[in-house]
Amino acid sequence: MNYELEVVDIPNNQSARVYHLYLPTYHYMKQHFHHNVELVYVIKGGFIAHVGKNEYIVHSDDLFLVNTNEVHYFEMLEESEMITVLLSYETLRSYENNIDKIYFDLNKATKKHDELKEKIIKMDAYRKSSQSYKQIKVQEYLASISYLLLHDFQCQRQESIFSSQQLEKIQPILDYIENHYHEDLTIDRLSTIFHYSPSYLCRYFKKMCDMSLFQYIKLIRLNHAFIDICQTHDRVSDIALKHGFVDSKAFIKAFKEKYKQTPQAYRKAIGQ
């Protein structure tokens, strides 16, 4: 699993990118971040949303929101259908000059959820229709969605967010870990490659990712190994070594910490 900047191409005449997604169970999603606000309406299915170090269970008919520059990925629990709206940061800033000092919390006005869902559904229906001037209606609904977020779900930030420049600086380190996670990665090795002192690298990584380098590397290894547990019949010991664990004992311990059962028990539970 990587942690990367997602460059969202939003044309000048549009205020958002919209995706109607159908994702399978055990869909592999990289950790990523972007400058836009991501609003998700789950039509059916569900997933675990990982945002920073926090986890949220998202069910069918739920709304979920990721604020600007928050590192996140979704771990699918079942086959899912969802509408994802990536609202342009620049458009939101044109509505609210102090956009960097606020964030959105969907728990602030739960009575407005049905109205928000309705606008997302109608916007998506117009987007996929063959009606003349449909883009005008799409923009009308996107503006209404932005209005609801700013009017009913706005909260004041207590701390400043990381800038895109700060987040992009760490990207080469995370890319390297993603491409070499199955190897013997040490702090000294990474420090040499990226020309940082070991102590600075550890502090900087902890500050940006809210976890240690070792925790992050273990997470990457575990998420890759998890896919093999779910989708192959390979031996647990082989999977452990393939994905960089020193032995099967270390892998089983890490797996139990996250999934509360051994890899073999998990396989049995899902009928693998």
C-alpha cells in the first residue's frame, strides 16, 4: 500500500469530479491524499475508512467525508457501490476565503444528511443522462452540495493542516517503501538513500504520518499479505516471507493485532 498525492483533474468550468464506483471485496486501495474535499455516498456495501490513524466503519446508505490533505484509504468489507464527489478546493475557497481554517464534520448536522444524499443522487442522475444542458443542472446541484457543507457542517480548525508542499516532500520516501517493502528496510538504509540523518528522518516521518517508520513498513507489508491470505491458497509461512516478515510468527502476530484472529482462522471464516 502506498501513500501518494492523487492529482485530481478538475476542468475550469467544473466545480468537482464525480465517480460512480463499483468496488469488489478486498479491493486494493493505496493510501493517498488530495487538496480537494471528498464526499462519499454509499449506495450499497460497506468499508473501513482509514483516515490518518483513525478508523471508521461505513455502511450502506451512509455518507462519509474526507477533508483536504487527509491521508486516507478504504478497506472494502464487501462488494460496494458508491458515488464519490471530489469538490474543488479552489471553488470552495472562492465561496469561503478562510477555507484553510475550517473543516467539515458530517456529525454536526445529521438531520441534513437526507437532503445531502438527495442532491448527490440527483446530480449523478443528471450527469449520466442524455438531457440537453445537463451540465448546468449538475453544477446547480454541486453548488447546493457546497452550500450545505459550508452552511451546516463547517467547523473551525484548532491546528493548521499540512500544505501540499509538505506532503509532497515525503512522497519519494513512501514510494520507495512501497516498491521495496518486501526487502530488509532499515532506518540507516533509508537515511542514506534520502540524505537525512536517522534521527531527523524518524522525527519527520512521525510528524507527517503520525506513526513510526517501522509501524508504517509493517502496515504496508500486512496489507499486501492480507490480499494473498484472502485470494490465494499459499501457505502462511510463504506469504510471510514473500511480503518481508522475518518469519511466520511475526506475520501471525501482526495479523492478529489488526484482524483479531490468525490468518488461518480468517481464511476459514471467509470460506477461502
